[in-house]
Amino acid sequence: MYNSVTSKYSLSLVFLLLSIYGFATGIKTGLTGVITDGEGRAISGITVVLQPDNKRAVTDGNGKFTINNLFAGTYNLTIKAIGFEKYASDIAIEEGKIQHLHIKLKQGDNALNEVNVSAAHHNPDNFIDMTRTAMPSKVISRKEIEMMGSRRLDEVLKEQTGLAIVSDIGAGSRAVGLQMQGFGSGYTMIMIDGQPMVGRNSGNFDLSRITVSSIERIEIIKGASSCLFGSEALAGVVNIVTRKNITHPQGMAALTYGSFNMLDATLEGETPFAGKRGSAYFSGNYYRTDGFNANPYLNEGKTAPPFNSFAFQGRARYSLSDKSTLNFNGRYVTRYSENELSYGVKPSKDVLDEHDLNGSIALNNSFNNGLRLKSQYYLTRYQTAQNITDLNSGVVIPGNRFEQYLHRAEVQATQRFSDVLELTGGAGTAYEVLDNTAYRGHKNMANYFGYAQASWQAADQLSVTAGARYDYHDKYGAKLNPSLGLQYNLNEKLTLKAAVGTGFKTPNFQQLYLVFTNLQTGYTVLGSAEFERELKLLQDAGQIMSVLPIAKNIGNLRPERSVSYSGGFNYNPFTSLKLDVNVFYNDMKDFINSELVAVKTNNQQIFSYINIARAYTTGTEIGLSWSATKSLNLSAGYQLLYAVDKGVVDSINNGTGLYGSIYDTDINDVRRATRKDYVGLNNRSRHMANLKISYAHEKTGITGTFRVNYRSKYGFMEDNKANNFLDPYDTYVRSFFLLNAAVQKTFYKKHLQLQLTADNLMNYRDQLMPVQQGRAIVAGISWRFFKD
């Protein structure tokens, strides 16, 4: 039985291995250099990779880099950077001599077509390199997104190892979010260019709001990341990086049409100006769909609502001097949806109107001593209005209406102090405001923070990444969250990794202030801060039939806290094969859960929020990648997951409390519950796996992918008597496979591209999965405007 003890022993073993191996001897020499553009200007933040040892260095503010402790011999040096042509050269290192290079990168004519950024993560919006944080990370490139044929962000993320798109059916058809390592969707921070996005439905951030048309890459951190990014990052972070590094005028027009009357149209362009001192990028996207019905047993209504969306994205950059740059980012998205629901019961029309705004201005400075400084102000606003119309009577029932603002000011700095030490830090404040008819008007929160991360090459084989964040919340006081990551290169083929980090999440507006009654079904939800007053009002009005004993536990909610452990290894037996293995254990305390607390005289239920004791998720992730040929690549991923509420386990073991008994359908009677009866937390699959075959033939311009995704059965809802935990007698979503394919062909020197995509080839649908569309066939065409 895989459990937390096994996980902890595995992590202890990894840390032990890191400490007992000695350091290599016999290192003779080193390599230094400077990287500039074609006009001789230094380029900072560029990653230099030296093979076969896989040694790396990042250029400082003067474009300089250093790689020490090299054996004599011949190495291959590679540089890949957005906006520049790939640089590759063989370098001869002589014993006792330090080799010095001056490398000039050539500007690429088709930056919009340059998609391989696996070795370059320079980002002026955020100095924190997501790939060098303590927790496991992954980068999804623009090329990978294009080869999948994806249109919306949820389509990309649901095919990644350890990630799942899940529905909160009780919160409505639009409550769709991202699950990571077994955490619910309210625990992953969604960021755009390093800044958090807002606008959630019952804690769920609907990723279908975001088009992939302007995305350059997607950065993912798994595990507690509050040490660097703050609240909501208990599970991890998804950072959307938009287009940057513009060098030549160019543009693109794309049109896609397919099943469910889906239409996706994009127009984007970029150009330098003022003698290339400045640059600008703009993208406009229109997307519409008729929605779909994921329930194969019903012929009317849509489980995923139809909607249309306009998205506008803009960036501008201007060099005030050789050392100072001003950056502007802006994004505005609208989405309008009408969904008629009847299913032969009570016909109604649900109308939702959303507006999403993100904007920032930043000043970046590079100093002669290598220090880089960024000062930034960021504003995001999410506004939504919802109405429900009874189609029989024509009566309009006011639905959810709110407007949420986040103001964020931040200063960030980074500097490499030596060949072995680099520090990144920042400080700032965030002020959040929400006006909501269900929250009794205007509410606000403020948070003040400071953080730092150090990357230290402690020895030839050992690198250390350590970070910490201090937060002061105006309602929950101060909290310090540290993290530590170790990486040991046992040899050129095997690297060991281990990390530990802490996280916290403050209660959100809904959990504190929500006062909401569903006028269609009649249930009521009361935030913990409003519970006592609102319950008394209902009692005085004679609307309460009974108050359950658990209501005594409702009071001041405490922040949720977690500690994440991870350990594993990367193994490259030869250059074309890579194996990644990671074991994780996330220990959660003061988990916030919704509970039934009272019953009204009309037999409708009242819910509120309390802290439950403890829970944990633990498991293993395995990734395998094989470059079979220059054009053919195979990759696979697998996650094993256990998600457990410790309070349920304790109650079962003691034979007392809420979970001490179970209704056994085999004997048609109540008996004492056992540990084997408890399956785990709802909506979590024990097994998830994916397989991808990718083909890219440069000469013919043909690329394509074939992907298989598997998810084992998972608990849907409690459907039994005498207990309130997931057991074998409850309702489950059965295990399933999804098969997806896409093929592209370029013509006329990469100006024209044709694409055909087929998602869910086997037309799998399940009434318990409202956002899983049936088979979708989509065709697309695009034209890129650039000089040959």
C-alpha cells in the first residue's frame, strides 16, 4: 500500500544520496564569453548550454557568462533565444587555458515562426526563472501548442502529466477548473506574464476564457509555491507568457472552423519602431462555439454553454537608453453566453456577460555591475453579470453579479554576484476589492510581501536553490514561507533532485462573505464571517427548522497551510532518451470545506465553511521522452495519486464520529467502516497517463501529433447511507481513454500553413463529465507575413 510513510522514506533516501556522494576532481579549465546582438549591444538573460555535460550559464547585464571546471576536450555550445537565429558551434577546450568567446546572435526574420525556446527563459516580466525553482517545473513551448492544434488554454493543460480539468457541478455548468497533484482547482495560481489573474466561480478559474493565440509558452510549477508567488499557490502555478522580443515587421492571419459550429479567427502583427529602440505587438482573436451536450442520453440542452469571445492583446517596449527599457502590457477579453436549459423539466435561459482586463507598466534597468531592476504596477479587473429567465413565465431571476479589482505594485531585482551565486528578490503590495450583490456590497483585502531566491552552485555537481517569502495580510497577520531545492549531477547521465517548500492560502471572498440563495433550487450558502448574523435573521423570520451541531464550529476561518516534499531523478542514458521520475507528498492543514449546517422550514439546506483538520496528497509522476529519429519523437507520462482526508481515516480507525459506520449494499445493512472502505477525496483518479507521438519534417514542412490520454475511474458523489465519505458503493465516473490527432503542412517558405485537427476520435461522452465534448473535427488555415 502506497502511503505517506513510503513517500517520506523515498524523499529521505534522495536527500541521503545528495549528501554522501563526493565531489569530482581533476577539473582543469573554464570558458568565458560575451553575447551581443548584430549591433553590438549586450544581451542579458540568455542561457548558454554546453554539451555533453549539460552545463549551463546565464548572461548578466553586460551579456557576459562564465562556465568553470571543464575537462579538456571538444564541446558543443548551443544558444536558443526568441527573436534570434539558433547559434551552435563546437568549442575546443585546452587543458590549463581559459577559452574566451565573443558571440554575435543574428536577428531572426520570422520571430512569429520561431518556437523552440527550450533553452531560453529570459523574461522581462518576471526575473524568477520558473525552470530553476525548488519545485518540479515544466515548460510548454509555442511549437508544442501549435502542433496540438489547441484553441483554448484548457485544451492544452488537460493533456499534461499530473493535470486534470474538473467540473464543480454543484456550482453550475461554468464552474470548471484545473486540478494539480490532487489539489482542487482553487489552489492553483493562474498568472499572465508573471502577474495573477482574478475571476473565479466557486474557486474555479475557467481556463476556456483564455485563447492560446498570443501565448509564447506556458510555465508550470508543481507543489507549494507560496514562497515566491503568494496565496492561491498551494498546488502550484501556471504562468502564461505572451509574445516578446520583436525584431522585424511581420504579421499573421489565421482562421479555424469545425465541429459545434466552432470558429476561431486571429489577426496579429508586430513591428519595431524608432530605429528599433521600440517595438509593438498586437493580437485580436474572435472565438465562438455552439457549446455541446456531453450527456449521451439526452437530446436537448447543452452541458457546456455556447459562447462568443473577443480577446485583444497588446505589448509595447521602448528603450529609454542602453540600460533602461519601458514595457507596456495590455489584455482585454469579453465573453457572452446564452444557455437554454430544459431537459423536459423547467425550461430556463441562463445569460452570462463577462469582461476581463489586465494591464501593466514596468521600467526595467540594467546597471554596469550586473544588477537588473524592475519596477511594475499591475491592474486586473474581472466583471460578470448573470441573469436566469423562466421561459414559461418570462420572469427574470437576478443571478450572480460582481466586479473584482486587483491592484499590485512590485519591485524586483536580480544579480549574479559570482560564477556560482545569483540572487533574485522583490517586494510589493496587493490590494484586492470586490463589489458583489451576494457579498453585501464592497469588500477588500490588502497584502504586503517580500521574497528572495538564491541559486548557488555549491560544487561542481551540486546546485542549491533556496527561497523564502514574507507576507503580511491585513486580516490574517504575518507568515513566512521558505523553500529549498537540491540538484546533484551524479554523472553526465544521472541527476538527482529533491525539494521542500511551504505554502499558505487565505480564505477567499466567497468563503468569508458570500450570502447567496439559489432561487431555482432553494439552497443557501453563507460565508463564515456573515453566518451568525444571517442565520439569526432567518431564525427571526421563522425560516429555520433545525441547526446542526457542526454549526458551533463556524467562526473565524484560519488560512490553509501546506508543506510539499518532492524528490526524484533525471536519467539520460543517451542523448535521444530522457527519463524523469518524481515522488511528491503534500501535507495540508486547516483545509477549508463546505458543510451542511442547517435546514430551512421548506426542507432546503444551508451551507457554510469550516476548517477541517488535515489532508494529504501523495504519489509519483514519471515522464519518458525518446527522439527515435530527427523527425520522430515519442513521449509518455504517468501519475499515481492518493488523496486522503486524515480526519476520515482517524474516525474510521476509532470507530466513532461521523465516518465510523457505512451502509453495506451487499448485506443491506449498516456496519462499522474499515480503512479499506475509504477510497479517498472525490474527483481524483488513482491513475492518469498520456502518450504522444510527434512528427516534424523540416524539409517537407509536415508536422503532426497523435495523443492518447487515460484517466482511471474517480468518485463523483456520495450516494450511500450512514456515512459521508467516498466508498465503493458510491457513484463513480468510469475510466476512459481520449484519442486526439493533428497534422499541419506549410507552403511557400512557411508563409502558408494548413491544419487538420481531430479531438476525441472515439466520441467518448459521459453524463457525469459536462465539459467533455464529443468528437470534434477542425480545419484551419494561416498566413504569415514576413520578408523571405
